[in-house]
Amino acid sequence: MAINFAILGTGRVANNALAPALNQANGATLWSVLSRSRERAEAFAHRHGAAGGEKAYTDLAALLADPKLHAVFIASPDGLHCEQALAAAKAGKHVLTEKPMGTSRQACQAMVEACDEAGVRLGVAYHMRWHSGHRRIAEMAASGYFGDLRHVRVHWSWPAPDASNWRAGEEIGRWWSLAGVGTHCLDQIRWLLLPTQGEVAEMSSTIARNVFKGPRDETALLGFRFENGATAQLCSSVLWDAPKRMEVYGTRGYALLDDTLGLHGRGRIFTHEGPLQFEPCNPYVGEIEDFVAAVRENRPPEVDGEEGLRNVELLLHAVE
Ligand SMILES: NC(=O)c1ccc[n+]([C@@H]2O[C@H](COP(=O)([O-])OP(=O)(O)OC[C@H]3O[C@@H](n4cnc5c(N)ncnc54)[C@H](OP(=O)(O)O)[C@@H]3O)[C@@H](O)[C@H]2O)c1
């Protein structure tokens, strides 16, 4: 039996990535959708072929009352994730939430506890872990192909046209560049380094907000030292367009990943031995299939609430 998902929100990621991936993933069905506007909910449900009896909702409680619904995929602004996750857990629905998981430590902790108490799964959607090239690099790093890991560097920016996006404001966002893309960079760093390097032992942060002059980070430069000595650096920004870049350095070799970060599963990867071949795939499909397997096998998803919470703690530390 497939796991029936409701998407909460009809914005960019829901429309461009999550609904198509739910339709592609094995074991998942796009069942229903929540919007603040009935028209938008109906158009979204129609466009993506939602399968529920009633499929377009403007009221979360009504959506969650559907006994055939098994899980929600939260794709609303960051500051709304917690309230929606708590309601879903209370209704006995599994929760896969977009990143960052919440905008405060307390909110993330409450999400972890509510899902634990309700006996439902909680996953955080860091889709880059299912980019097939990134998975190859993570496996190679774990097997010692690069020797002892010494440094990881990630750069991801995009040019925001103005500061009208909710991320740039005070109400439902907490970070701008860090929430848009920096949190993914941090997740990649942690994914690669935690297994051999232990936890983050020390962190530095430089935040710039002097172009749009709003309350949130426009450019963030974060530096990390891990317990076992490796270092890492991330740069996220809303101020320029450039190829996305990730670099992994070890005592026996290195990997350079060009334009692999993003919604797509493509890009180019080179190691010290030359180009690395990989089969491009839709990373959101792998993310959903892992969550479906977690529900079925009664195990935590690959990125669980605790890891989502740790990521948020570091993002908070960066700006506080
Ligand atoms: N993993 C990824 O690749 C990825 C990529 C982009 C974003 N994200 C994450 O996904 C979430 C949504 O981001 P997005 O870029 O899709 O944002 P977005 O385009 O602004 O969409 C958010 C949607 O949430 C709904 N919403 C409910 N209350 C809202 C409110 N008060 N203000 C604004 N929207 C509200 C809206 O749908 P209705 O108008 O229909 O109510 C809106 O379209 C964020 O947590 C973000 O970090 C993840």
C-alpha cells in the first residue's frame, strides 16, 4: 500500500520539486494539498493529479481529519513548520518537513517530542543527500578513498532581486541566505565529516547584511572545526549568481563538484584521478523513497529530527 502524502503549501519547492517527485517515487502518492486559497489548492491538486477523494484544502484540521492520509510534506515558510508538524503528529500523520526544520531550538525540540509521543516518523528534507554523484562521494569518503578527510568547502549563492521574500523579513523567517541554501551546505558538510570527524567542536561566523540593509543575513561565511581535526567552510549569499561549488580534501586526494547543488541532480564531478561518472537522477525522489521506507520499516529516516535540530542550532549560533 502506498503512503498518501499531503503537501502543505503551493509555492516554489512544492510545485517545482515535491509534487513531481511524489508522483515519481515508488510507494508514495500525492494525495491532497493545503493552501490559503481554495483556487490555488484546486489548481495545484489538478495540475499534479492529487489522488485523494477530497484533495484541495484551506483548513489544516480538515486536511488532517482524512483517515486515508498517512503523511504530510511541509513546504511552507520556515516559521510555520512547527505548528503544522505538531498538528500533523497529533492527528497521527508522519511528518516530512522542508529545511530548515524550524526557526528556533524550542520549535525543533517540540517537533521531535511531538512526533516521538505520537509514534510517527519525522524527517527533514535535505534532498542533496540523494544526488547520485554526492552519494558516490560520500561513499568514497567513508571508504577512505580520499585518505583522512581534512577540509570541505561549499559555496552556494543566488541573486535575490529585492528583499520582498519572506526569508528577508522578521515574521516567518529567521535567516535569508542561510535558510535558502546555507543550511544545505551545512548538511553536506556534516554528512561527509561526522562519521570520521565527530561533532562540530568550534565555529566562526561572519554575517553581512549591508546591501538590502534588512534584519537577515545576505551573505554568511561559516567556519567549522570538527572534534577530530578536520575543518570546513561554507559561503551562502543572496547577492550574486555563480556556479555552485563543493570541494572535499583528504590526505590522499580530493573531489571538486561543479554545479551539482540545486534542484536538479546533475553537474560535474572531478577527483584527483579525473572525471567521475554518475547517473543524474531526481534527488527528491530518493529523499521521499527513504522516508517511505522509514515509515514501513519503522526506522528513522536518513535525516531525522535530531539532525534537523542540530543543523538549526548551528544556524542560530551563526547569527546570534
Ligand atoms: N529542499 C529544497 O530544495 C528547497 C527549495 C526551496 C525551498 N525549500 C523550503 O521549502 C519551504 C518553502 O519554500 P518555497 O521557496 O517553496 O517558498 P514559497 O515559494 O514562498 O512557498 C511557500 C508556500 O507556503 C504557503 N504559505 C502559507 N502561509 C504562508 C505565509 N504566511 N506566507 C507565505 N507563504 C505561505 C504558500 O502557499 P499558499 O499561498 O498556497 O498558501 C506559499 O506558496 C521553506 O522551508 C524552504 O526553505 C526547500
